[in-house]
Amino acid sequence: MSRSPNILIGAGIGGLACAATLAARGEPVLVLEAGDYPGGRMRETHPGGLNVDSGPTVLTLPKVFEEIFSAAGENLKDHLSFDPLQVLARHAWSKNERLDLFANHQQSKQAIAEFAGGSAADGFEQFRKEARNLYQALYPTFMTAQKPSLFGLASQIGPFGAMKLRAGAPFQSLWDALGRYFPDPRLRQLFGRYATYVGSSPYLAPAVLMLIAQVEMEGVYAVKGGMAELARALAELCRRQGVEFRYGQRVTRIHAEHGRVNAVECADGSRYAARAVVYNGEPALLASGNLGPEVKSAISREILNTEPSLSALTYAWSARAKDFPLDYHTVFFSKNYHQEFKEIWDERTLPSDPTIYICAQDRAPSWETSANSPARKDMPERLFAIINAPALRQPRRKDACPPTAEAIAQTKEAAIQRMQDCGLHLEIQHEVCTGPAEFAKLFPGNGGAIYGQACHGWNAPFKRPGARSSLPGLYLTGGGIHPGPGVPMVALSGRLAAQAILSDQGKR
């Protein structure tokens, strides 16, 4: 390269989106990744030799990625196949209590009416409208904007937008706000689960997270070949635009000189000069000084005192599923949601009666039309399970100990029992388990939290760091950075970092 490149630390989705956006503008880019694959948390594990998505499992807001490819003069659909899900998720509380939500809201309304009565269906209709209003008000003014303040947001959305926000009761918790629409506690449980999409408790997360319902109404897609294909497609787009990747390069220090970032250093002693550096990792790792004293104060150390998000126990299984009609997404709810989150957040223990999410990856639309579907041929199929768990890092306290093998086994047994109570029986042949301790090693800096900081309190979304750090030349992207966790949100954070770099370098 004839001039120092912009260096991306980490090939997660935020880093890839940033690299692709910069390269499309002719900027030299070098990506340094500690692992041996692109995608970060968008990873695969291999029980019984099968490839199982073991991170994010669906694509939403594909327009974010279509815009990234379009900016590079390409079409996303030429490189990635994804099918819309007609059933967004199947939900179960017992053998006799099941509810499907559909991509078609009228079908969902009818299903809710049959499940909980006409007043619940009317509540769903009102909830859906409020979620749409929140999404329409916040997508252009908050989610795709450089680090907005509360007052800046108010001036951008104007009086009409402010009315939409107030109608959505943004100062309430999500759980309390849902009570306005859903007296039935099972429906509050179902829609309160949106808080866990960003690693938070429905009892503490802000009501504004209702907008996730509209994100799902915009379309939920299963990626052919798994979500890792999205990461690979982005990485290949970057390569075609001239981005250089170096895997197995763990950055241990970011250097600055004369008040500006100028280089990075890797564990093997390699040093790379940098025009700008984009850090795609846990912001807490930066603030703790693990990447060098020059950048320790680049973001507020207050982030070390924030509540980390949920961690998880995840299981990638090769298994036969019997006696229950699994869909691509199925959720088995605990009997006592409040107790589950009390144990996780207050007692910092694994839940005794966990809610468990299953992604049946061979039941995507493209598989279901095939006579070779494992589910149709009674073959072992690929299942990915998530159980919420506390992170190991605790604000203002000594970090917690990882859960013991005995505690993990008890939680797994309780989850198996929860599924059996709903009618599902599994014959597990192979498994790969990943818990908080493993997540802490894979993605260091936040005690195994997998969504950045918890989104608790009405002003939590404004507390995330933005793309610009306080140190010139150092930029940030990832799930802990504005606009927050979730595959499209992280990609947006990468685009915002690229836009900040181009702007600061005097380019439109």
C-alpha cells in the first residue's frame, strides 16, 4: 500500500461493514483479526461434524446490507440467498398452550384471538401500530444517525415525531408498557422477550424496544447456508474492493503520538502504521487499559461501571426431535418469568426454570420444500439452543465466578424438562456447549456478555459510545456502540464509523 491504511481491529460484522464502506470510496483498508474466520460472534460450531450457526440465527433489515453492496456497485442477492419466514416464531407454555406469530399481521391477530380472546387481538393491533410509529420516528433520526443526544433527537423528529414517541410511553419499562396492550401474562412474556434481543431484562429495559416488533414485521429471513454466509459474503465484497485481511493477528496495543492514533501492535510483535484505527470489540476492554495507556481514556471509564448485558448458555446439537412440531424458531417459556430474571440479574445465578429458544436450522423454508429434509426423514437435525445467563463482569464489584459444571448440568436438565412439558422430546447425539466463561475467552473485555451493555432505563440507548472516540484517529464499532446490538444495528455502527472517518478526513 502506498500510504498508511485505515486499520480495522476485528472482522466482526461492524468491522466488515466499515471496511466495505471505506473501500467503496477508494480508501486503503487493512483488517486484523485474532481468529481465523470473519464474522466475530456470527460463528459456527460442529457437533457430529455438522455446521451449526452458533450466534445470530436470522437476518432482519436486509436493506442495510443491500445498501452496503450497492455502494460498492454490487447486488447483495447475487452473493447471498435468503428466504422470508412466514412463521416468525412458535411459542409454547405447555402441551396445550401454543401460539405462532406470522409475517402477515392479520394472521398473527387471528392466532392471538384464538389463543387469548378478541380483546387480546385488539391489543395486539394497537401494539403493532405503536411499534410502527416508534420505528418510523427513530430509524432515520436515531438508528442511522451519528451519536444523537436526547435534545438533538427531539429537534430532529419535531412535534409530530415527539407525539409518536410519547404515545409509545418511552419512560416506562417494556414490561409495564406491554400491560397496556396485553392483560394476558403469556403475551407480555412473549413480547417482553424483545428485551433479550439486546441482552436485557423486560422489567428494566425501556418501552422503546417495542419497535423490534416492527423490525420483524419488515421481514425475518433465513440465510441459505447459515448466517456465517453473510459474514463470508461481506468479507469477499471487501476483498473485491481491495481490502487486505490478516487472520491470526491479535492486536495487543494501539499506539498514539502527538495526541493522535498512529499504529497498532500485535501479539507476535508486528507493528502496522495506521491512518485511522477502527476498534471492533468490547469498549470495556479499551477503557480498562488492555490495549495500551495511550487509548485508555479514549472513551469514558464510566463504561466499566455499566451493567453488562446477558450472557448465555448455548447448545449446538445434532439431535432427533420428536412429538412437537418445531418451526425454524421455537421458544419454550418458563412458568415464572419474573423469577427467571430475578435469578439472573439479582442473584447472578443460572435460572432454575429457564426459557429456552431453539433454532431448528434444517426447517428453513428452502429445506421444508425438500424431500431430503432431516426433519422429514427422521435423521439427526441441526438445533441451536439459547438459555439466558448472567455475565461474569459485575459493575463496581469483583467479577463473578463462572457457573460450575454442576450448575450448568442442572440448568440444561431443567431446560430439557421445560421442553418435555411442552411436548418436545430430544434424542441428542452430539453437542457443543458454550457458556459465559467460553464467551469471555472468545470475546474478551465484558465478562462473557454477548450484547455489549444492558439496555436498562429510558436513557440507556443514549449512553452507548458513538463512532468517534475522544482520541483523534480512533473510531469504534460493534454491538456495544451506538446504535446497539443486533446484526443490522452492528452493521449500521460500522457504516457510521466509516462515515465519521471520511468526514474527518475531509471527504463527503
